[in-house]
Amino acid sequence: MDVRQGSDGQTVIHFRAAGVTLLLAHLLLVGWLTLRPLDVPWITAANFEPLASIRADLALGPVEAARRIGGALLLLAPLGVLLPMAGGRIFVSPWVSLLRTVAAGALISLAIELGQTGVPGQVVDIDSVLLNTAGVVLAHLLVVPVCRARLRRRGVEGVRDLPRYRQEARLRDEAPGGPTPTITRVGIAP
């Protein structure tokens, strides 16, 4: 929700500013973790077969599989909360919000994997994209709907129902005699 004018919109502005700041900090941390060169004696081949590295992780045993798969799930999971927070929308369809967030998370994960092609010691893995995106979905589903419902119930200062707010703004901006008539343009005669 975009309420930028007046003192009643300050809460939303601060909420969005905090979301953008945390989002940038998280993306910097993820970039540092995933795009720095590694000094390794050997490198595995790139994995373009979905679920192949997940099966290989599961073959290493439950503890190592949980560490590797959990790490991939958690790497971008905060984006599931930070992207909607940076958007600042309280009154939005849950499905649209989920779709937007998942698409952005998948694109960020894909960009990281593509960026790893030029980094020594880093290997492209399609399963990382799948697990990172699944982490974004889980975080979004577990946190965002609950927080939005809580903010709506609480009646955060400056947050209004979007359709009603737009209608009020349109009525407030109209002149007392109604909307100003407009004249259609007439083309130049040949």
C-alpha cells in the first residue's frame, strides 16, 4: 500500500524503509557467501539435472543431507518476508503476493547461479535454484499472511483499505461542481 503524504502515512513509509534496508543487507550477505572465489583442490561438474544433487546429498546420510538441503532452503528464505515488506502492501491478494515473491526469489536465485559461472571454485547447480525458491515459498507462506492479518486487525496508523482510499482521494480531488470536462482533440484537416 502506498501512502506517502501526511503524518498518517509515516508508519507505512518506515515499514517499507526497514524492509528495503534489510533486503539490501541480506542480498549483500548472500552475494558475499555465494559469489566469492573458493580455493578448492577440485571442482565437481555443473548440475543441470533437476534433483540429482538432492539425491546425492540424501545418499551422504541424514545429518549431512539435512545440513546441505537446509542450508539451500534457508539461504534465500528471508526474501519470502523481506520482498513483501519492502513492497509495503498490506491489502493485497495473498495469491498475487505469493506469485510476485516466488517469481522474484526464483529470478534472484537464478541470477546468483548464473553469476557463479565466472567465479573460481563455484559450480552451477539447478537444485540450488529449486531449493532456494522452495525456501522463499515456505517463508512467505509461514510469515506474511499472518503478519498482514495482524496488521489489518491492529489498524496500523496510515494503513487504509486500498479501494476505499482511492475512492476517497478521487472524491476529495474533484471540484465541488464535479469533474472538469475535457475536450477531445480534433485532427488537422487534410
